Amino acid sequence: MNLDFQTNIFKKEKIVLGDTEEYIVRGGRHLLPLLPQAFEGIKQIGVIGWSSQGPAQAQNLRDSLADIKVVVGLRENSNSIPSAEAAGFTRDNGALGEMYQVIGESDLVLLLISDAAQAQNYRQIFKAIRPGATLGLSHGFLLGYLQSIGEYFPANINVIGVCPKGMGPSVRRLYEQGKEINGAGINASFAIEQDISGKATDYALGWAIGLGAPFAFITTLESEYKSDIFGERGTLLGAVHGIVEGLYHWFVRHGYSQEDAFINSAEAITGPISQIISRRGLLALYESLSEKDKDTFRLAYSAAYHPALDILLEIYDDVASGNEIRSVIAANQRFSRYPMGKIDGTEMWQVGEKVRANRNRDQIPVHPVTAGVYLATMMAQVDLLKEMGHPYSEIANESIIEAVDSLNPYMEYKGVAYMVDNCSTTARLGSRKWAPRFDYIFRQQTFTALDQAIQVNEALFDDFVDSDIHQVLAVCAELRPSVDISVQG
């Protein structure tokens, strides 16, 4: 993968991540005056859809751009119209219109409807978009779907991607925080799939900076959709869901009360474990433990790494082959008969509601088994993505940074069950499908090995200590948002 790019507007910087060189662009509000130049030839940006990313991106771009019109496009009689109007996008002020009309009138079309809706309506969308216009995607799912059916984008348009490494509410909230502190925002990857005008790279970078991204790193749409769909099913959502379910029952089986089991599993991962990783890195989590707990951590890490990698390999193969994309499309077609249910009615999540209502954040412990299982899964995901040729910036974001800096803070505030039930449909489906697989394989293999105190795999642990990912995270830490996300309010 070529990790270099050319821009006529913004300053690019070289960073060294592990054994590779990559180039990034730093964002910040001081760059907003450059956006009219970056968006040369673009008079209207159409934001299509109003689910997770739509509200955030429409409002951020409207706030960043003084001379470019931002218009929201929705289906006639969409249930989202009142919400869009409440945010200031109305028919009266020309900032709200019918979806296909907005597509046809816009120079840059940001297609932010659900993945399934993109797959269902892509022919009509391609027909509506003007020749010479630019199609913007915040997820490569549509490319993956087109590849799976042997089709591609129209040859007469630019196709770019800007993919924020966090939920839409995070994108908006950190942008708003950045009004007071420059550099607050959600990092983003960008991709140039098709450039017919020679301006696609500057369009993509302008889009990322307009959203408030502290830094933007290059990828491809294919690499992005593979790592993103895979990551949602791994440490970003599915794996952490399966891990906390398995750990909760393991703690209960070992004599912990239900409340303490929840605290030592879900509360520990979304609270102190994520905070330590975010601020000080993976090794710091291990080093923070007592000598006795370090021994237990190594046992848990050794017991969890290969079972986690087993499931992660299967997920990656399913994503790369198109099977996971087809599964998402098929599941959406079944919703008219069996809508997606919620997960928060089971014992663990009911206990969690009581715990979180009375929590003392300063007294949440870091149990070495929880830390060992979680980090082993993270490292298995990092190692697999590296093996598959993904750049380190993407690996770090899709496996670690997005988890501890964006998603886990919301899980800590609202609960893991809330996250599972309120992410995108594609992510929710992935978590529901794969979390039970992680839960079961850990119960079947990891906890059995741990209870039997099977010997530590010292070579495996040495690989963890010596991994390039620690240097990668140290570099990325210098590029993280200037403030932590505020999830309350």
C-alpha cells in the first residue's frame, strides 16, 4: 500500500511507525481559512442521511465552512426530518431537501445512509449524482459490496473516503469542545478511490479538517472496510462484549458477588484499563500490577491469545471474502419479520445498571485476569492486521485507539449493552454474531487453561513486550486529541 500522497493546500508530515514510514496531515481550527481553497469548485455539499454520522458531519461542516452551502438530504417523510430541522437544517433556509434532489444538486455528496441502504439504492444514487461530482464515503462498505457483485463506481466521478475513528456523537462533541481548545476532535483516515479531477486528495483532506480531525492518515477504501468491519467484530465491540460476558460468569463461578463480577469485568475494561492504555500505553497496564498479579496476567495472556486469534482469523476471512457483507445485507432483509432485539435484559446487564448507578470510579480495581485477557485479544488483532498488510496507523486506530479513546468512554458512561444496541446496524449485527463466539471459546479454552494454571508461554509474552505496537502508540499519543471526550450532557 502506498502511504504517501500529494496535497497542494495542506502541510504533510512524515511519521515513523514500527518498520514503516507514513504521512499525515495535522488538523486544527487554524486551518479552517484554507478550506475554501481546498474545496475549489465545490459550492454545495450534500450530507445524505441522519443516523450516527450524518448529524455530526452536517453540523461540523456547516460550522467550519462560511462560503460553501451544506444541505441535508433525506427521504420524503423521513422520521429524521424533525431532528434535522431542530439542528437548523430546514426547507425554509434551503438546508434540507429530498435525498435524490440533494444528490443531483451537490458537488460533493457525502453518502452517510446505512450500509444496507447504500447496497439497496446504489444504482439510483449513481444515476442521480452529476458527472464530475465527488462521492464521499465514511465507510468502505459500499466498495466491498460492489466488489462482491462484480460492479464498481461510475467512471465519471471522484470517489473519496473520510472515516472518523469514532461514533457520530463523538465526532460532534469533540468538535464542539474544540471551539474552546484547538485540536479537540476525532482522528480520521482518508482514501482516494478514484480521482478524475486531480483535486480529490485536497477534497478529502478539507473534509477531514472541516470535521475537526486532529490528524488524518491515508489508507484505501478496501483496507478501511476490511479493518473497520473486522475491528467492529473484534476489540471495538464484538470481542469486548464477549470478553466481559465470559469474565463476568468466570468471576461469579469463583465466588465473586454479581456486583463484584461486573465491576471486575465490564467496569474495569471500560474504566481504568482503557484509561491507562489511552494515557500510557499497553505495557504500562502490565507494569502497574504487583509482582504476584503480573504472574497471573502472564497466565491469562498466554491462555487467551490463541483462542482470540482463532476467532479473529475467521472474522477476517469472512470480511475479506465478502461473506460478512452478504450476512449484513441478508440480516437487514429479515428485519421486517424479526426486528433486532436488545441485549440489556439479561442478568449481567441488570446487575450492571445497579452497579453503575452507585459506582465509585476511584475504587474500580484492575484484575490481572481481566487485563490479561483483554490485552491478549488486542494484541492478537494487532498481529493479524499487520500480517494482512494493513498500515500501522490503521492497525493502532482500529484495534486500540478508537476503543480506549472513543467507544469505551461511551461504554463506561452508558454501559456495554447500550453501545451494542445503539451503534450502526452493521456494527450491532457483528457484535451479536461474534460476541458469543468469543465468550464461548474463552470459557471452553482460556478459562479452563487458566484454572489449571497451565504454564506461561514465555515466547508469546516476549513477543508482546517486544512488539512494534508500543512505539506506534507512543507516536500516535503525540497526535491524539488535545482533550478527552466529554460524554455527559
